[in-house]
Amino acid sequence: MVVVGTRPEAIKMMPVILALKQSAHIDPVVVSTGQHTKLVAEVLGFFGVTPDVTLEIRDDERTLNGLFSTVMRGLSNFVTETYGDNPPLWRWSL
């Protein structure tokens, strides 16, 4: 799972995301935290990457504490909905 929230993070993580997407053994999940949704989507889109998940953050949650708790809750919900309550630590297709 690669999580990006801001445009600078997306720019810095693009080489990692692209390398993971080229791997025959890893199927990365790209998550946009919703912090800077449009700017992150522009950067990812420039490289042909679409986030698998975009979390939503309300305006009243845009404090440091609110952002952190909302992102952690959103990631937890995504993992639980996608992989169940007890996901394996590693999903390798070797």
C-alpha cells in the first residue's frame, strides 16, 4: 500500500509506485488521503496512475489531529472492507 496525501508526496513517491506496478510479484494499492485530492490526482494522472482509494476529509477535519485521525480511520476501514478483519501480514504471489 502506498499512501500519498499531498502533491510533493505524490511526486516523490512516483518512482516507487511505478516500480511496484511493474513488479510481477507485488500488486500495489495506491491510496490518496484526500488531503490535496485534486493536486495528487493531477500528479498521478500525469504518469497514468489512478488512486485505488481516495479517502474523504470534511472541512471540519482539516486540523492536524483531525486529519491524522480521519486518515487512520479511513485506512482501517479500507483494509477491513477489502481484506477482512484479520488480513495476512504479507500477500506475495511468488
